[in-house]
Amino acid sequence: MVDLRHAPAHLLVTDDNKVNRLLMTRNLELQGHTVRCAENGRMALELLRQEHFDLMLLDVEMPEMNGFQVLEALTQDAALSDLPVIVTSSLEGVANIARCIELGAEDYLHKPVNPVLLKARIGSSLEKKRLRDQQKEMVRRFVTPEVAQDLAQSGFALGGRRVQSTVMFADIRSFTTLVESQPPEETIELLNTYYTLVFEAINSHGGVVNQIIGDGLMAIFGAPQPLADHGLAAVHAALDMVEMIELLNAERTATGRSAVRIGVGIATGETIAGYTGTQQRATYTCIGDAVNLAARLESHTKEAKRTILIDAATCAALEGRVPVEALGTALFRGKSASVEVFAVPWVGAAKEAAGR
């Protein structure tokens, strides 16, 4: 098993004293690390924004920009806020040490620094950083970048906030029949291909896929990060989804496999977006009438014989920038009044209708 505490790393030594920089660099290189140096805080920040460093050793008393100012700048920069910093200073007093720790420093060592103690503190800090990096990678693997950003900025807390957003539901038509006609391995491959395509369409227009259930998904446009014109973005994403599925179908039918058809429902309105579940297991989602309506519209695509259906609020948000077809009203389960339904035509609509 590799001891992460002694693995080589890329370090930045920031100190205005040339002798200190040279001696520190020699010591660290003998430990196997690669080292860059900066003679003041301003130069250190420039280097940090140009290169990736695993850890910084930081003096406090420097010209142009002192160590306290560097630590404050790091806390305000999302890309650098997690960089481990070990302060090495001749400043005495608990107040100075406390200030450095409060500003995010990992540790504080008095000069002259004991080489054995320095090696141990660097090893411990690097191990903690690698563990944090692994946690971040796990978060990025299982949640969307937008949710990961929200977690990094706001932290995790059960509950939600009111937002104006657009919700999309989509699924594969006649999926059960499709599953029965092919081996399970082909079904898994189809789903992986399908999600690769639709995720690209949704993400490229600022949407967040927050639920996957079998062959269906739910996506949010406008949360957790605000999105201008989220209604239009959702409709453009749906059109891209349909276009890519048609390109996929050209390949499938050429090899004698069944074509894939999808249904998409989109609704806009006020929702409560946030984390639901427990402290041990939670998911980012949103609730509200727009969520229920989008699900009903997606289901209604079968009866309406249309691929993309939207509600009146989404139609209004389009402001004529995308052609729509008014289909009249429909009464959905759970709704006390009829709902205006609109279809968004696409270039293959005639071909799809002929195939039904």
C-alpha cells in the first residue's frame, strides 16, 4: 500500500528572504518534491493561477502583499480555496497563529523550522488534500457539475428555496416491448447510448438531469444555478434530443434494429428546489405544480401523438422564437382544471406520424 504522506508533490515556497527560499527548496527537493518559489504574495498568486500546486509554504512578513493578504485572497478564489497552506513565520503570539488558521491555513510553524517536523506536517497536509480530492471526484462522478458547485458554495442542508424554473420529463416509447425483443446486454448498451445523447443535449443548454428511472429522466433548467431564459433552453434541449435520437435511429435501422421513439414534457413555473431525503442519503430535486405538469405532459405525448409537449407558461416564455402548435386543452390526473397544451414541431414530425 502506497504511503500518501511521502508521495512526491508540487510545492510553492513563498518567502521574501532568499536564503530561506534556497534552503527550504533544497530540503524539499531532497524529499522528492518539485518546488517553485515566489518572493512575495503577489507573485505567489500569479503562479498559483498559472500552475497546479499541491501545497504552499507561506511566510507572513513580506513586501507588496503579506501572508495574511494571500490567505484572504485564497478564500475568495473558488479555484484556490482548497489549497493546503502551511505558514512558516517568525511572528510570535497566539493571535497571529489564530488569524492564520481562521483564514484557512492548514498549519503554522515557527522559524527556524525544524526539518523533521516540516516533513511530517507536509505529509499530513498532502494526505488530507488527496482525501479531499477523492471526495470531490466521487461527488463529481455521481452528481452533476451544477449540483457539485452548489454543494461547494452553499454546503449540504436538507430543504429548498423557491425558484422560477422549467422542468422536463422524457422517456423512451414502448420500452417494455423493446426490451422483450432483444437480449439484456443490448438493452443496457441502448440505455447507455441514449443517456449519452440526451445528457449532452440537456447539459449543453444549461439543464441538470437530477433523476433517472429506468428509461425515463427528469431535468431542471434554472436550478441549482440560475439560468436566463430557462424555458427556451429546455425546448432547445428537447429539439436537440429528438434530432440526435433520429441520427441514432438511422444507424439502428440500417442494422435491422428497431427505431427508438421518445416523448418529452416541459412545464415552467415556481418550484421548491433543494435537497430531499435524510442526512445519510439525499438527492437534489424540485417540487411544485410545474413538476407534476411536466410529467403529465410527457405521458400525454402518446395520446396526442406528438414528441414534445409544453404548457402555456413555457409557450409564453418562447415569445415566438420557436414554432408551436396549439392542441387545445386537456384534463390531467390531479388537476382541477383543464390545461392548455402546445406541441413543438420538429423536422421529422411528418415521418414520425407516418410511422405510427
